Amino acid sequence: RLCRHIEAAEQPPMLDELAQVAGLSPHHLHRVFKAVTGLTPRAWAAAHRAGRMRSALDVSPSVTAAIYEAGYGSQGRFYEEADQVLGMTPGDWRAGGANTTIRFAVGQCTLGAILVAQSDRGICAISLGDDPDALVRELQDRFPRARLVGGDRGFERLVAQVVGLVEQPGRGLDLPLDLRGTAFQQRVWQALREIPPGRTVSYAEIAERIGAPTSSRAVAQACGANTVAVAIPCHRVVRRDGSLSGYRWGVERKRELLQREAVHEAD
């Protein structure tokens, strides 16, 4: 009910207002809301507003109109958050990523085809699959008007580093990442990066670690939204009983990655 109230409000409600709606003290409401959703009321409102902004930019006649339709009280407040919300300028987002250059290359590894893509901010995609063309189409769908540039020899070296990570996932990858997601997703992805190679944790354990013990399903959805395979090691998250669940790039690849890490740790 409170989530719907926040989402229906033109401006993010104050904590006192939400507490009155819930019939709780502001302190208790803040604690309960975070325990249930994994986010504070303010962060939930910000994540929802960011989603509204992305949608509004697609249909509004101007960036200014989209800013106010999304519930930002001023243009200045939005532009303070624009880089985190969109990963590019509002004008470029409206243009489907126009003026954004993304370098990419497709190669082969022992798990099949691999695509690596990098924006000016860092690696924005590591994808695995059976069909190289399908991986490229997926990248095009994510950035329909971006300038996609085939990697040069220097970029090929980066791809080789990523392939090395896939072949030996316990090595780690010390490269900047361009991660675009909600505040909750960002928290999940950071928690995933803290799982040591050769270890697995359950979705429930990740929910506990980020302070949202009842959000196991949302954690699983955040894992599914990860677009950077292995570097954000969502393959290390399993069901509570230790069995493997879905993986964006196929459960068999997940199984193989875990087996490789287990061998690496044993050595």
C-alpha cells in the first residue's frame, strides 16, 4: 500500500506523511519499509521516479516536459542525478543512445560465443550464447541508435582479458564497469561482487546481506537483469537448498562456471 502511495504521488512523499498513512511512527515505518523492500522510502521513490523519467523521455515532447512529468521539482535536481539514472545525457537517451559510442567485439570461448561491449564509462555488456548474431542483435536492441563500432586491435586485447575471465572465473577482472540499474539492483550487484570465487550463496543470503531479508524474489530478478556475465558473478547465487536456478546465459553455463571455480580453488 505504501509503495503504491509513493508511486501515485506527483512528488516523493515525506516520511511523516507515509508514517501517517501507515499508522506508524516515522522511525518504525522507515525500519519496516527497508526490511520489506530492501530500500528506504526515499530510495524507493527515487528508483520509481527514475523509471518514470526513462519512460517519459520516450514519449514526452521535450526533455523539460519529461522532467516534470516524472515528478522532479526542478531541472537542476534531475540533472544532478542524470548520469546515474540514464548513463548518458537526456537528449541522447531520447535518441535511443544517439551520440553514444559503444565498441564491441564477438569472439569464441569454451562456453560458446561471447560478446564484449564497452561505453566511455566502462564495460556495459558481457554476453554468452550459441549464436553470435543473436548477441549482436541483443546489443542493438539495448542501444538502438548508439554508434556501435567494431573493436580495434587494442579492444581485442580487452576481449582476450574477458575470455580469460570466463575460462578461469576465479581470476577476477579489474576493469571499470558501466552498470545501469535501480538503486536496489546496484546494491545486489555490489553484494555479488563480494562473493569469493569458489563459493556460492543463496538468494535469501544476498537479501540478508543488503538488509532486505524478505526480498529474495527481488534479488533473483536483479540477478536476471545483470548484463555483465562473470564480472558480476550472479552465477554464484543458488537456491536455498544449493540447487541451480535460472541463469540469463543458460543453466549449463552456470554449472560449468561453478565447476571451474571449484577446481581453481582446489588447486
